[in-house]
Amino acid sequence: MSENEVLYSVDGSIATITINRPQKYNALNTFVVQELRNAMKKAEDDDTIRVIILTGAGEKAFAAGADINEFRDKDSKTVRPLAQAGQDLCTEIESMTKPVIACVNGFALGGGCEIAMACDIRYASTNARFGQPEINLGIIPGFGGTVRLPRLVGLGMAKELVFTGEQIIAEEAKRLGLVNEVFESVERLREETAGLAQDLAKKPGVAIKLAKKSLNAAWVLPVGKNLELEVDLFTEVFDTEDKEEGVDAFLSKRDPDFSHK
């Protein structure tokens, strides 16, 4: 394995994390999953980073699923750490206090699709393909696919995709709500993703964090409790410098300059 199988780069306040195994369609093995977790923690702990882009090297794949070589001779006990690490990675991505954008360039299958679903926003190129093909190996999704997929596309469609293992093209993924936007080329995809990241990096960081917290809670809390949480977070943001700056900028008819405090 190479120490460069996950790349981490910074441009201003934007961190880009790249799965760098293009010769293997950016397949996910134990090392890559751990390196992704390390990279996400690095971005989370860096106060200068406002937005994270997650992508795959090359034009063929975001991540074409797990490295199947690691499944050979595994049983229920020995495979559990791999599945748990993948679930932990996806939970950590979902729980980041900063926006995470999946820049999906090609195949996002199995674990790759599950990691993309854990991101906040998914942009894709027209060559992107999504799916949970685990059924064809005699197994099921293990990085959270049976949990996040029905919440994004509905239970019936999720069952069809998981039971059949079929792949769907980017435009169909957008129609189903799995993808936010589709672009005609990988080059345009990367440009538009970078543009979105730059726009989000200018938004007030505390408000983004609290909005994400309330939005994520919509998946797990009853409506009444979620509404209570929203009120708590809404009032909390009124004690920030960014609220003062945003209101003053609006009333003064100027662009705000948020300090993320």
C-alpha cells in the first residue's frame, strides 16, 4: 500500500480530501478508510478550514466500493472491524461541524456510495454511477447504506436498489434526490464544486454548524423535539458576532464580512 492513497490539500479555507487509488477505481480498503478518518479529523480540528471537498483521483471513480480482496476468508467476527470502521467514517463525515461536499467523478458504488451519502451535498458528473451492488456478492451494505439510502430516495426505491444491486446514472440519481446537481464533464464538476465550496466558506461558520446540527436531527428526533432543538439553536446564534455583522450589513446595504464567531 502507498502512504499517498489519501491526499489532503488546502486552498485558502477549503480542504480537499482525495481517494488516490485510480488504478483500482479508488477502491476502499482498511488503510484508506482509516486515512480518510484521519484526514476528516484534521479538517475538523483546523479552525481555518470552513468547507471540505471529498473526491476521487482521476475521471473514472469517486470510489468503486470496497476492495473485495479484503473479503476473502473473512467470517462474521473478522469482518466486523472493517464494517465498523466504515460506519464510523460515515458517521464522522455526517457529524462534521463544517459542510462536506462529495465531488462524484465516476463510479460511487457500495462503500463509495455510502460515503457520498454521508456528505452534506453531492455534485456529480454525467459519467457518475451510483449503486449498492453488494447483493451480487451475497452480502449487504455495511457502511450505512440500508440506513441513509431510504432516507434520501424513499424506502421502496432503496429496497429496489439494494435487492437488485443495479447501478443508476447521475441524472436518475438527481431525479431521486440522491444527487444535488449533475455537470457535463469532470472538469466542469470540479469547477462547480470549487465554486460552491468558496460560496459556503464565506457564510457564517457558527450558523452553518448549528443549521447542520438541526437538519441532521430531523432524521433521528421526533418532530416536536426537533422543533424544540431548532428554537434552542436559533436563539443561540443570536449571541454570535456573525449575527451582528449579518444584520448590520443587510441594513447598511453592504456585503457581510463574517468572522465565524
